[in-house]
Amino acid sequence: MIVMCPACQARFQYDDSRFGASPGKRFRCPKCSHVFEVVNPLLAPPEETLSRPLDLPEPEPPPPQATVRRDREAMLAAAGIMAAGLPPGLRYSLAILTGPQASTVKVLDKPATVIGREEGDVITGDPETSRRHALLEVRQDGSVWLSDQQSTNGTLVAGEPILGPLRLDNHQEFTCGNSTFMLLVRDTEEPPLT
């Protein structure tokens, strides 16, 4: 039988023989964690086999990893161990040189930036890039670190895959799939070029 979550409408397969003689079963939706009950289809009339919500309090969904990271950074900043945000006096950008988003520039406005095909802060739209491909971290000392996020095709610097976090220099290029990026770091306190 197909069981449908009444909260998020997610559907999943369940072998109705597993009901046995039980009048119903409780389910926790694997997608949204909503708890609901399904009446045994072998014991109930057909119109009662639909899933019905229980009067139980909804469990809190676990926080996404990005939220956990932001909370950790806020806690460290409050303790005076790490200042929140980007280092003052510097502006960080990512120029996209090749790939579907070529000739565009993304300003990095937070300490951690995820590059990915469909998820993250910089969306490539590149089929050779993994969903969450690479992570750029701007540290308080002004350094920028690149790490691969277990991507299928790897993250390359100078044509070689990186194996762990790698410090990037200003104007250094790296590749995710068919997309090539260049890190740009500018001192905002420098006078503009005339």
C-alpha cells in the first residue's frame, strides 16, 4: 500500500501485511518527521484506510547544518573567540570565468560560501558540478580557504584535485566541474584608481 503523510503529502511504500492483527500503525514521516496513524486496511472499511493525524505534539525538526554552523559562529563571537562576519577593510568576490554562469561576479558577503550546481550561495547550473560542490571560508585573519565537499568530479587548483582545505591567494583560479572561478580580494581602504 502507499502511505501518505497528511502534513507534507510525501508518499512511501509500506507492506500492508506488516499490520498483522493490529488495528493500526503509527508512522513518522521520513521527510518532515510528522507522526500520524494509518488504520489497518485489512480490518477497516475502504474509506477509513486514509492516514489520520495523531493529537501528539510535533517534534522539532533537526536544524540544518548551515544553521548549526551559524549558531556556532555566533556563540564563538559572543565569547570573544571569533568575531562574526568578514574581516573589516577587505572585500571578497568570486569571478566566474567559464561555465554556464561565465562573465559574472558574485560578492562574498559572509564567512562561508557554498558553491554548487543546485544548492548553496553560488549556483553554477553546471551539470558537471555536484549539488554542493565546494566551500569557501573567509577567516578573521583575511585568508580564504577552499575545500571540496565530497564532490563527484573534485575541486581542482592548477589542474590538480585538492585533498583537504587549501589556502587561496588573490587572483587564484580553481575549477568545479566545467566552471572556473577566480578569487578577488580588494582592500576597501585603498583609494580608487583614477
